[in-house]
Amino acid sequence: MSEKIIVAIDAMGGDNAPKEIIKGAVCALKENNNIKIILVGKQEIIDNELKNYDLKSYENLEILDAQDIITNDDSPTWAIRNKKESSIVKGLNLVKDKSADGFISAGSTGALLSCATLLLKRLPKISRPALATLLPNLNGVSLLLDSGANVDCKAIYLEQFAKMGSLYMEHVMKIKNPRVALVNIGIERSKGSLLLKEAYELLGGSKLNFIGNIEARDIPYGSADVLVCDGFIGNVVLKHTEGLTKGLFHMIKNELNKNIIRKLGGFLAKSAFIDIKNKFDYNKIGGAPFLGLNSIIIKVHGSSNYNAIKNAVKQCVGFIESDIIGQIKDFPGE
């Protein structure tokens, strides 16, 4: 690893690119003098956006020209073959060539995962990389994986997800002996699909702090630190959590505006509502790493603002400093 941690960022990915992406990169540089950022994307567009900033103090910012953009409508396999000049492919190649220590993108999840797996390869003992997302709960956060990368899984994949998630929570989030649970339709050992029953047996025989099954309704209470499931279940849990949170805040706002007494009460409790809302703001977390690859790759939400990009850079630095990849490499195989 170079003296400065070098983070490559896809400047063209996401709904708010390039404005919010570049703003986030600049904010990250303001806060940390020990990093270097490479913005990957269309040179002329990035240059034009950077005119809004005084770059005299941002000597650690570079641009890598990439004239293609992979969209959400592009097939990942087609994009890899036909858009080699895209910001995702060129950014990942920086990591592959050791010219960058990590890569961040708000672009297509499928294309990012497919390209990263092809170019960077999986760690030796990992069958499938998992998308790991932090979910807020009453006690802090839980790590949900897989949250969308692998719809079809084998029990051994879930065991590997559990091991990677446990290492992440211990070394990155500093939670000692994290509790691991399978997301299931009941807490009984006999509940669930054949996949979950088989995974239960594997985890029950492992050295992890496996506490059994957890129902989705118990997730917000922080009953487990690592939530393990296939990508289909994980993505449903993630999207439902996002939608329910937004819906509840919208409902509360409507109810508080119905009369003057409620408005007054809402005004008095405004700071409490803001604090709760901030706990569910994915922009404050940053992004979700793909665990199980040879390098640090972080996927940020497609509608992320500058704050998410800034915090994703912090995440990237934290992952590298905690050597999470080395920790995963060292755990026992099958």
C-alpha cells in the first residue's frame, strides 16, 4: 500500500453524478490530508465541475478520463466486454494495478459486482462475495449480508457470509464476539427452507457466536450483530426498511400538521425527530462493501448525496487500516 491511501471514485455513477460525487470527494480531502483521490469519469465534465472549488489546497486530487458510462439498463456481462472505457471498469483496473487501494461507486450494482469479481477475483476461501449493509437498530447497528449480490445461495455461502460479517463487526465496528443469526420465518431450529436448515447446522457447528434464527420483526431491536441470509431475502429486508422508515416519517409529519396543538408538540420534539431520522440516513453511513474480494470495493446508494461519498471514503480508509481483507484471508476454510 502506498504512503497515502489512494481511493478511486466513479464520478459518473448514480443519480446525482457528477455534482454530488465531486463535492463529496472534495469534502473528504478537506478532512483528511493522508489520502489521495482519483476521480474517474469524463474529463471535461469533471474539470467543469471542479471550477466551483478552490483546488489550491487539493493537490491530492487527480482525474482519470473515462468516456463511457455503464447504466442500470446495461447487462453487466455486456458492459464488461463493450464498455472497457467506462468509469467502473477503469476505476477497478486502477485497483487491480495497485494504483488505488479501493474503489467507490454509486453506479450499477450488478455491473460493479460482475466487473469487480472478474478483474479483482475472490479471496481464496470465498465462494461468493457478499454485499454487506449496516442497518440501524435501537442499540446501534447490525450488519446485513448478503443484501443483494447473490439471489441463489448454498448453505456454505451463508456460512462464509457469517464468518466475513463477524470479522467485519469485530475489526471494523469494534464489537467483541458479535452475535450471528440467520434471518428466518421463525426462531425454531426446524423453521425455514432446506437452505436455512442446512446453514443452521453449519453455523451451529462453527466457532462463531451463533445465536440461531431471527425473525425480521426483531431486527430493529438489535437482537443480533450479524444478520445472515441470501441476497433475495436481504434485499427485501433492506428495501422494506428504507421504505418503512420514509413512510413513517411522512405519516408522522402529516399527523403533526393536522392542528395547532400537534404542531406545537412537534416543534418541541423536533430535535428528537431529527436525531431519529439521522440514525436511518444512509448518507451518514456511506456505503456497503463487497466482502470476499481481493480489494476494497464500496457500493453507495444510487441517490447518495455528497455526505455519503465523503463517509464512504472514510469507510474505505477504515477498512484498509483494519486490514479486513487480511482478516478474512486468515479464517479457516471449509
